Amino acid sequence: MNARFISRGFTGRRSAAADPSRLPPGQHVVPDFPVLSAGPTPHTPQEKWDFAVDGHVASPQRWTWEEFYNLPRESITVDIHCVTKWSKLDTRWEGISVDTLLETVEPLGAFLVAHCDGGYTTNLPLEDATGGKAWVAFRYDDEPLEPEHGGPARLLVPHLYFWKSAKWVRRLEIVDQDEPGFWETAGYHNRGNPWLEERYWGD
Amino acid sequence: MGRLTWQLADVVDSVAETAHVKSLILSVSNWERHRSGQHVDVRLTAEDGYQAQRSYSIASAPEEPLLMLTVERLPDGEVSPYLVDELRPGDKLELRGPIGGYFTWTADDGGPLLLVAGGSGVVPLMAMIRHRAAIHTQVPTRLLFSSRTFDDIIYRQELERLPMGDGTLQVVHTLTRQQPEGWKGLRRRIDRQILEGVAWPAADTPLAFICGPTRMVESVATLLAGLGYDPARIKTERFGPTGGPS
């Protein structure tokens, strides 16, 4: 309906630095790394940190920090897109592929719920978390991931809006039915594909 | 909730709040009543079709007939300078909303309510204070508001006036950069000692909303948790203009 609406006097300042083909609709590039979270930053010490994959699986798994940190790791360089409109290009991470984590547990359900310190949850169909599309990352830009950015470890699902990349993740629960998480029950889209601009319910 | 469709709001008025901050008063014909704390997405379109989108917190109470957005001009911003310097009454502004189901407060959520604001982070908290006033609720509420200077205090006069007729609302300012002569209030960044003096005791199971620059929000949230606040009752948002999840 508003296809022909022009904002009087607006010329815009296109991101010259960015290849437009890398920028989903409605996004703009930022140089810094904004911090957004719904509550206080949890600080779980490494000796109390563990990571579990359980739920509807053949064989649940649990790793201590040390065990987790020594799993075969991958280096990932990706663009990330936040639903609040910022995108950051070529972010560099290290972490464990979700494929690696699922190898030994044998998931029997088709969805997962990521559970985090602080009570945050987010949901993904397994096909969005497997096939080299998702990681549990613990290093950013050659440094340990800072708590305010989700450290010790966060989910990294760069092909979806960044709220799916849950900070302070501790557990992946495999479930049969999709279970909308924290933001997904608070007005935000259930899948969150930035290229389809799936920001909110009904998008 | 159905699809949030883009619509054209009429700019009815624009009010300078400080040297860098303006409130836009908008008339929106098809508006689902918002909850205080929510935001809208704004979309600007240039003549060649180029578009830019940003989010802005709603400053008005749900009960008010017109929608108010309060926007701070960011020095190297793309959208905020247009909204603050270029947009004028009679123009139209494309937006959709209301958005956000977490950083919100209605009287049913109760209190006591602790609101902690840094700069333009006060905007969604002001919507809560105005909502409170509009429905004459007595939920005990304290606003702790950090600004750089006296002249940078957004909504200063309204925040002076509202507590006069309402003993259950208290407003405490701190000025971090420069204080006017004779200033008797706080004059430093919010720290543990300030919170111990202003924040409700944890035993009252308060509900806290914090909005402002990342550093301030991180620090205040951590301090409140340290004072015994239930982390699940500490809700944070980093800067008014960028609400919502990452």
C-alpha cells in the first residue's frame, strides 16, 4: 500500500562499506558489537559449567567445561543479523558444531529447545541446527567470549536473526513438537529468517 | 496478534525536549493499543527507493489518544537526524507496531517498581510512568534517572510535576558530567551506594526495569542482583532506540 510513499527530504546514507547483497532487507551495518539481553548477565564459573544434550534422544550426553572445550572445534567467519536492524559482517568465532554434539546422542525428535543460564530459551527445527549451520561458540575474535556477549558459550545460528543464537546456552533439549521460546512467545517470529524479514508474528 | 502492517502516521507536532532530543507526536489511524515499554519500527524511503529502518520506544501512555516517540539525535546516525532535524508537522511517517512483549509494564504487573534510566533510555520508562498516572494507580514507583547535565534531563518539567500530586511516585536525578550551581542532588554515575539509597529493599520483591547505554545497564543489573533482587524480575533494555532481542 505504501509502495509509492517517499519520506520528504530523506536521502539516506547507504552503507558504502557493505556489499548490498550481504545485507538482508531493513538491516544496516554496524562497526561495533551491540549488547542486547533481557536481564542481568549470568556469571557461571567454569568449574560449575557443563553442557547437556538430552530430551528425546537415544543416549543423552553431558560434558564438563574441559571436555567440551576439547571437542573438535571449528573456526567460523559469518555475517550476523539482529532483529533490531543491525548487522555485523565477517564476525569470527570458534566453537563446536551442533552436528558434532548430536553425533553421539542420536536425536529422535525433530526440534530442539536451547536452555540458557538466566532462564532464556529459544527453539529451532533440527534442520536449522544441523548440516553445518549452527555451533556452540566459546571464542570470539581470538578471545574467550565475554559474558555480556554470551560467554562462556553461546549458540551461533548465523542464518537466522541473532536472538536464535542464544547467549549463556547450557543445554539442548530434543523435542518432538516445536516449543516457541522466550522471544518467540513475546511477539517475535518463530523462525526468524532475515532474508525473508521474518521479524515478528505474522511476518 | 495479527500481522504488523506498515502504515502512515501523521506528524501532528514535534517538541524539543533537550538540545539533542525531540518528541514526535503522531496520529495513527489504525492502532492496536500498546503496552507501556513497547516500541515501533520506523521506515524511511528515499526517492530512489532506498529504505532505512530503526526501532524507537513509545513515550506516550496507552491511554493517550496520540502516539509519542522520543528520539535522540545520534551524531553519526542515519535515521535519527532526519527525525529530529527534518521531519515536521504535516509530514507523514511510516511505521509499524506496537512491538515487544517483555520489557513492558501494566498496573496488573504490580510493584514496587524500580525504574532506572540513562539518557534517552528514559523513554520506555516514561511510558510506564505516564500509564501509571493515566490510570491513577498507587503502585509505589521510584525512577532513578542518570543524565549528563541539567539541560540534558529529558521530560524534566513533567518529572518535577508528576510526583507533586502523587506521593507514591519518587524521582531521583543524578548528573554525571556537570551540575548547575547549588545542585544538591547526586553527581556521579549510578553505583552500589546510590542503589542502596534509592532502590527498594530486595525483601519487597520489587520489579526493576533498566534502560540506557550498555555499560550502565550491565552495571546496574549486576548490582541489583548483588543486592538480592530476583534476576527474573530485573528487565533490561539497551538504549531506547534499539529495543528487543538480539
